[in-house]
Amino acid sequence: MYLIYMTIGILLGVLLMLLIHFFRTSGEMIKETNSNFSFSESEEKLIKAVEQGAWKMPAVHNLQEIMAKNGYKVLPVKVFEICKPELANSILSRSDERKMSAMMPCRVSLYQKDDGSICFSRINAKMMSGMLTGHIKEVMTKAANEMEEIINSINK
């Protein structure tokens, strides 16, 4: 009888761990948001929202142009590097946290799908911040929240 209870306990424990893992990782790693505007209007609105949020845009990569130079034809795709110097500095000024520079600056992609719809995508930084601790978690959470405000403001 003891063996039966022990087996049931182990199975319930494994099931509980699987459920916890599923619910903690069920969010998408890449977030996608449809735009209510054309590609060029979406780009203009993104640039304006970034500026209004006190963020900077150090680079824009026109992947459609880059692919065309290499003999490939793709629909419009631009990747915007977006940075908030205040947040970046709070990580880059700490030697032990400087390794996070591999994830900086934040990137937002704007692209057209085959059906003509226009979308924004970005890494789900809020989900990623849940895997971190301390100061880095605080900064990434703040950056993630502000980035979502920027994206959400575009369709308003």
C-alpha cells in the first residue's frame, strides 16, 4: 500500500512540475502586433512614439534593401534599434551586468505579410525578464513595459 501512495505522490509531483513549467513558458518568445496603418505610416508613427517616450533610435536596418542588393526580393522589412540611454547606462555602468549588452539595444521589426497586413514584432522582454534577478530584472521589466507602451500607442 505504501508503494502505491509513493507512486501516486511522485506522479502528482511530476504532473505539478510540468503544469508549472507550461504556464511559466506559455507566452510567446516573439510578440507580434498588427498595425492599423500602411507600412510608411507605421514607420512614421513608431519613430514619433520612440521620440515621445524619450528613447533613441541609433540605427534602422532596411532588410528589403539589403536583400535586394544580394539578388533577393522580399516584402518590406525594417528593423529598428531602439535604446533608452538612461536604462542602458544603468546596466552598462556595472561590470558584472555588462554581459547583457548582447541584448542591447532593443529591436522592433516592422514588416509586411503576404496578405498585405503590416505588423510589428519584438522579443518578449517581459517574459525574458522573468528569468532574471535583481537589477537586470528591474531594468528589463521597465524597458519591456515602456516598449509595449510605445507599440500600443501607435494604433491609438
